[in-house]
Amino acid sequence: MAPEHKFATAAKLCGEVLGGVADGLLPLHQCEEVLGDALRCLASKDIKVPFRDPCGNRFLLMTRNMSDALL
């Protein structure tokens, strides 16, 4: 999948599923499986875009490594 498609997919999942739950449009007890699927998709390595910092910014690399460790 191209990086722009990964971003679009992640944005759509966040906007429609996570946003719907947060706004109360999707009742949590009725959409548990959909929410779980969306979170699994967002956490998967397949949806992540490879990161290369051309400037060698250590802070960005460090925060990326920390976020990977959390997932």
C-alpha cells in the first residue's frame, strides 16, 4: 500500500470509528468489535509509514522508538 493510502486509511478509521465512539454516535457496547478491529489496524506494522529523518533529528527518532515500544 502506498504511504498516502496508509495515511488516508488511518485518517478514515480515526475519523469515523474513533471519532464516532468519542462523540457518542457509536455506542461503545454496540461497537466493541468494530472499535477493537480499528485499533488493531491502527497498531499494525502494515499501516505504519516508514520514517526517515533526512536531518538526523535525534528527538524525532527517539520519540518514534518510544511510540513503537508502547505499541
